[in-house]
Amino acid sequence: MKKKIKLIFFHPYSNIGGADNSLYRLINNLNLNYFSITFVSLNNSFLKNKLNKKINFIKLNAPRSLLSINKLRNLLQNYILDKKYKKIILISNQNFANLIAIFATFNIHQIKTILIDRNHLDELNFYRNFNDFIKKNFLKFLIKVFYSKANKIIGISKKLSSDLQNFTKKKVVTVYNPTFDSSILNKSKEPIILSKKFQYLINISRFTKQKDHKTTLLAFKLVSKKIQNLKLILIGYGPELGNIIYWSKNFGIYKQIIIIQKCQNPFPFLKRSKLLLLTSCYEGFGNVLVEALTLNVPVISTNCNSGPAEILLNGKGGDLVKIGDYVGFSKKILDHYKSPKKLTNKMKFAQRHLKRFDIKKHSKIYSNIFKKI
């Protein structure tokens, strides 16, 4: 029997979100005749009940990601001792997990390591407090020193890859996220309850500081003063929920907000919306932008590093606004209501370039990387 290539996907915290959707689409399209796949996390993976039953899921019993290094190392050594695989590849996701992967494979030359960075380095320039400042600067130092130990580094957008390559002095290959997914067309037809009396704007993103929902709410406040029967749908989950509720009440728009947490299928809500709003301070890619364009929903996004400008073709495929500029954001929304044809034409232009993010193309690129590494 021909030996398979062993793929070990290390994603410490698996939950609803862009990273997991990308991993799902990749793994779901890999040929299991060539690959044996194990998914390793520190929690009960969100993907366990979604992927093929042949995929092996392992939960490492470690309270924190840093404490998982030895457990991951032991797991890898067991696969080496097994001697049943053509080669063994560890694929880690996001910077802190990438560092764990490097430390766990130190001096284990039989393991190939692929690091996937899913956020731009700008992520490490935003701090909650002094301790966070120290932590993120130390993380940057470790990235600069240790990323070069990997066999391959992958970035999910060209700007992310370019900036990371300049920072680490190690070649970074760009493989776009697999977000052009025709299956969401059927998912968007699922019945939902939304009053036809209202028009809807939507923001789909985790409730974190990164996504800057305050800018979304402030822009919506200005727009709602001029457009009647308007509601804002917020779909996500995370630690900023309390602040989002507080701000919306403080801004006097709470009754115009619909908050939906941990939605398994956001696409019917997206399909019913007039615009998708993305106000992130930084991104790696911005999956939801491609998903909105696939469903014929025009988009307005902050011009953050690093995905939106590439997806929206530097403003030719959708409107781009400066980070935190809620006044400028509100003006773009109002412009669309005054003259919808302009942004709609941009959307149509972007749609002609969505094949860059095709699932089949994405899985083929990764398959070739796995076979050649």
C-alpha cells in the first residue's frame, strides 16, 4: 500500500470565524487518498462535526497554548516512530501558534513545518495596556528570530506576505484564502425572519477591538438620522459585546441594532442587506468581503492592512475608507443611497476577479506545496 503524506493542522483555538472557515474549505477539498489528516487544538474543535469522519481530531490537554509545546512535540515524535507515512508536515495557523510549532519541532528534522500567518503584522501594534505592549513586542522579536527556522511561510494576502518577508528576511509565499465558495448561494436561501419594513446594513465580524465596531456604530448613527427605517445587523461573538451594547445605547441607536451571536449561517442575513460594512483596524484577508461580493452585496471597508485593498482592487471593486473615519464611512453609505449605481458597478467589477479566491484553485496550490516540500 502506498504511503500517504501526514498532515497535522495545529490550530489551538478552533471556533466560528474566518480562520476555521478557511481551514474547513482547504481540508474538505484535499484528496484523502494522498493525505492522512490530523487536526490538533486545545479546545473542542468547531470543525469536528463538519469535516469527513476520516479526519482525526486531537485535543491537547493544556490550559494555555504556551504549555502545549511539549505535548505537541510528543505527539509528533509518536508519528515519526510509527514510520507509516511518506512524510510528516506540521501546518500551524496564526503567529503565536506558529512559534509553538517551531519550538515543538526544534531539532526534529523529520518534520516539515509550514507557518500560515493570518493577520498582518499591524496586529502587534495595537495594545490594550502596558502588559499587552510588552507581550506583543516580545512576540515580534520571536517572529523575527525564529520564523526563519520554518520550511515554508505562507501569507494570505500579498501585502501581508511582503511586509512579513521584509520583517523576517525569509521568503513568504502568498496563497489567498479560499473564499469564493458557490455553496453559500444555497445557504443564503435559508428562511429567516426580518421585517420588510426596514432596510438593513450588516457587519459580520468577531466582537473584538480589532474589528472596531465603535466606528461602525458611529457611522450608522450619522446615517440613520438621514435615512428612515434603517437597521444595523451585527453578527459575531467575543469580548467586546458589552461595549457594543453600551455604545449603541449611549449613541441612541440601540433599538435600531440587531445583534446575532455565533450564527452558524450568516449568509441569509448578508443576502438581505443593502451593504456590508467592515471597519477593521487590521486584517489578514477579510473573507466576508468576498462572500458579500459573491452574494451581490456591495461593500464598504476600511483600507486596513492587508486584505481589503487587494480584494476590492484598490477601490475599483468597492469603497475604501481610512481606519477610524466614521464620518467618511457615513458619507460613503449615504453616497450609495443617493446613487447606488456607482458602488453596484464597483461590485460587478470585483466579481469578475473572484476566481483568484476559488476553493479548488486554493486546495490545488496547497496540495502541490505539501507534495514538494
